Amino acid sequence: MAFKVNIFTAIIVLIVGLYDMAYAFNHRRQPNNKHGITAFMILGIVFTIGGIVLLIMHFL
């Protein structure tokens, strides 16, 4: 079952994931904001892994 994955979609998903993780990492020291930062970190990890998987699917 092979899907056609656009390389630009994979790169955009990867960039969004890295941006979310960078945002969470840079705002981790702000008080009263722990739950929102955790959500950004989780979303960043999910999008980064998804972007890597899409890149692998594109080249296979």
C-alpha cells in the first residue's frame, strides 16, 4: 500500500513540529503557563515524527 506524499507537505509538517518545540522550549520559564507549554511540546513531537515519517514515505 504505497501513498504518494508531496515533499513540500512533509517539509512543512517537519518545520511546524520544530517550531512548536522551539516555542515550548523558549517559553518554559514563564510562570503560570505550564499546561500550554506541555501541549506545544507534545504537538511539536507529534508533528516532527510525522514529518520524518512523511519524508521516509516520499523517498520509498
